[in-house]
Amino acid sequence: MDEKVNEDRGVLHVTNGDSMAGTLRAGFTGEVLPWRDVLHEGPVPAGLTPARLRRVRAGFIAGLAGEPVGRVAAEFADRDRRLADHAGELLLWFEADSASSTGTS
């Protein structure tokens, strides 16, 4: 895209990872939030508070990516805070596959 679309101010674009997030940032003016947790892999124990689930998931993802758990946990906490604080429209950019469907359930 040569020109960014300005009609999406107030929209939070939630993507299924960084690739689509980069594409949207190049062409849209709204805020972009990549979802970096593949919920169809690894532990997703029932009955946990959101904070506790973030820690469990961060430990799993950090182990896969070779990243410090604290860094991944902070990214997940920031992601959840941005979602909770956003008062405008949410636009989900996920594919119609089982991996993406799991993240939006």
C-alpha cells in the first residue's frame, strides 16, 4: 500500500502473530496487537486466574523460544492490559484454521 488507511482510528487490530501485524502496520493507522500465544500447543489448565494462566503460558512459550520467562510474561501482561483498556472497536485478523480458532475461543 502506498498510502495508509486513516479510517481505522480507534480500532485495535488483533493479529495471529507478528507477520500479519507488520503487514497491517504498513497499511493502516490503527493500533496493532499481535497475539503471540499458540493456545493449541502446551498447557492450558482449567480454573486458573488470568494472571496465573499468563505465567503458565509464558513459561511454555519462553521454553520454546529460548526467551526469559519474565520477558514473555511481561509481554503477555501488556497484551492483556491493552485489550482490557481498549474502549474502541476490536478487529480480529485470524484465519479459519484450528490454530487460529483456538486463540479466539
